[in-house]
Amino acid sequence: MNRFLRLLRIAQVGLRFALHEFLPPGRVRWALALASHRRSEPRAERLRGALEALGPIFVKFGQMLSTRRDLLPNDIADELAKLQDQVPPFPSAEAAAEIERSLGRPISTVFASFERDPVASASIAQVHLAALADGREVAVKVLRPNVEEIIAHDVALLETAAWLVEKLWADGRRLKTREVVAEFSKHLEDELDLMREAANASQLRRNFAGSPLLLVPEIHWDYCSQRVMVMERMYGTPVSQIELMRDKGVDMQQLARAGVEIFFTQVFRDGFFHADMHPGNIFVVTEGEQLGRYIALDFGIMGTLTEVDKNYLAQNFLAFFNRDYTRVAQAHLDAGWVPPETRLDEFEAAIRSVCEPIFARPLKEIYFGRLLLRLFQTSRRFNVEVQPQLVLLQKTLLNIEGLGRQLDPELDLWKTAKPYLERWMVDQIGWRGALRNIKREAPYWAATLPQLPRLLHRLLAEDRAEKIERAFAALHAQGQRRNRLLAALVAVAVAWVAVQAWAVFKVL
């Protein structure tokens, strides 16, 4: 019953805002047209209104769509862009009461000044400008009243939709729709804890300390709680205001290249990336010595990648850049993203047929949305499983494409990203990577090496000694060639232990 009521809610909003015209022609559209309310507003305004009425999750969906001007008509993209920071605010009195309740003291004792009108209002929180008692300018972020209950309701809608997809669509289970929704829900829960967001901002600021590419506001921890966050006020221009940035002297081509480098740095160097990069969260410095540097805001949704994920992603990217479709197919198999019985030659041929036509073109001629759609259609043949942990990365990559297309339509994403990835791979598998791994393992070896004699004595003292002797006898019986191989392997192992021990002693 609850699922039915939730779906009924979506249908009611669609009828109220007369969204039938977004459906393909047919009997369903004709029937809904008869049942829909008569509305005089343009279709883009009605779509934005429907997303706002459905709640914060649908607002975020609209935010993502607004960055894809290559896929949407201009009127819809322009209207959905208003969802980035122009969601209707909640009363300032409620914001002030929440701040005082969370910090446990009157606003007048915390701030020398506090602007009652919010400077930005989004789906989950709104931001007020203020100044601390010592004169430092800050931005104060406050959660919306009862937003937790609203989010829970919206997540239930998504869970119902995911359940329907898996029940009614043959590909539903392969796409892991419920797992994807669960992953998205987890990140939404993180957004509802502003202490966690403050920690994310602090981590990203530390990762880019001294970087000429990205600025991240400082967090004022003494004035933060689960529902209130106070951070350094940043001055900049929204990245979507391209003409204003040009007038201010910003090099748009360099800005586009820097955006690509920031993305790949976050993903492959740090494994920690901003996963909500719509234009409302990205500003650019347009005055002073830091002209042209990006400013990151809103750190509620951050993605993380394991070393294994980063390695396979880098291999896939480089293989795509080099048009090495055999390596792309093999990387998918090694990562377990396709069933082990998959024929690599067939998978390789399918990938080639999708990707080959798009390469060696400027960004303005490459549509990643269409490419992803074709790859998705191809993947169905091979039962490629959706990786829930990579969904945020896919979304962020689409946002990067949308931003890059607006800043510099001539940007060659492949040429810009390839040198960075090649340097990263060399750093991972070269001597620097080996040295880094040794240093990382040094504490473990420091604890383990002193125990080796005792462990070896225990092993030989037990009844396993006889089994070991039989195993060595069997090896000896296989001839001198096997013995030489065994000796070589032992020599390599001893050399490796010696290197690790040397690293341990240097650390100690």
C-alpha cells in the first residue's frame, strides 16, 4: 500500500504540472493530457516546479540535468539551473532559531553581524553571510527544518521505483538498482550531518593545500554542529557566468583544462572527490592575484575509491585513450565486472564498434551521454554489472563534461587527461610506487619480523613438519630444472625480505 501511495504521489504531481507533453506520442500521453490540469506556464517552469514539489532528491536530479546542455533544450537547461541555488528559502527566523539551538547561545554572542536574508538556498540547506567577533567573514550553512523526514520520504519513492525496475524489467537485477539507490541514500544521509560535511571540506582543503588550481574554504570548528556549519566566506563568480569571467580576464581555455586536471587529481591521486559538481557549487576567482582559480563549495556528497578501483579505472581510461580495446575488455574481466565465461574477442569487438567513431574529435563533437547510452546497450549482451561504488564517479564525469563544454567547446578531453593518467600509472608501477608501498608496509614488517623465528619454530614443531618434508621431496624428484626455479624464487623472496627489513630499520 505504501508503495502504491508513493507512486500515486508522483502521478499526481505529474498531472498537476501537466508533464504529459514530455512523454512520447501515444494513447498514454493522450489520456494523461485529458486528466492533467490546464497550465499556462512554459514547460520548463512546470518541470522545475514538479521537481521542487517532489522533494530534495528530485531537485538534485534536476541539478544534474541542468549541466547537460548537450542533451537538453536551452529553455529547460536554463530553468533547471535555478535549482542550483534558487530553491525557495525557509523563514530566516527558523534559521536563526536553529543556529541558536545548535550552538547553545544567542546569535549576537557568536556573530558581530548576521544577514537575515539567505545568500543561497538549496534543497537541503540554506546559507547566510555573517562576521565573527574578530571580524572574519564567514558563511553559515543551516539545514532545512524537518529535512530528515522529507529525505526519508523521497528515498522511499526511489526505493519503490528501484523495486519496480527489478520486478518488471529483465535487466533490473543486473543493474543492481536497489543497491544503487542504497548507495545514493547513504550519501544523502551524510549530507544531513554538517559535521561530516565540515570534515570532508577539511580533508579536501588539506589535499589541495598550496595548489594553484583549487581553493577550499577553512572550517571554523568552534561554531559547527550536526545542523550548522560555519566556514570561511569565499569571493568568486559562479562558473556558469562565462561572459562575466571573460570580461574579468579569465583564460577560459586554461580554466577548462584546470577543471579536468582537478577531477583526475581528486580521483586518481587522492581517491577522494567532490561528487556534486554542478555550477551552483563551483565558483571562480575573478579578482586579484588568484584570478582564474576554482573555488569548491558544498561538500555533502564526496566519493571515495579503493586502490583496486583506481587501478582498474586508470587502466580503462588509458586503454580507451590508446584505443587498446583488448586491454579495456581484459580490465573489465580482471575487475570482475563481466562474467568470467565472457569471450574477450566478442566483448572487444563490441567496445570497438561503440568507441572508435568518437575518437580524435574535439569535445564539442563528442557526446558522452550518447556514448554511455550505447555502451549501456552493448553491455546488456555481456551481462556487465553496474558497480554501485562507481555511480557517483559516473555522475561526476558527466558533470565535468557539461562544465567543460560550456567553458571551452574546443577542449580535447582525451589530450588533456592522457598525460596526467600516464604519469599516474608510471608513478604507481615504477620505483616511486614501490618505495611508497615499502614505507606503507614498514610498520607491519616492524611488528612481524621479530616474530618470524618463533612462528617458524612452531610450524616445524607441529605435525606439519612431515608434510613439509614430503613436499620438498616431491619437488626434488621433479628434477634439476624445478630445483633451479625454486632456488630462484627463494632468492627473490629473501631479497624482498631484506629490502623490507632495511626499510623497517631506517624507519626505526
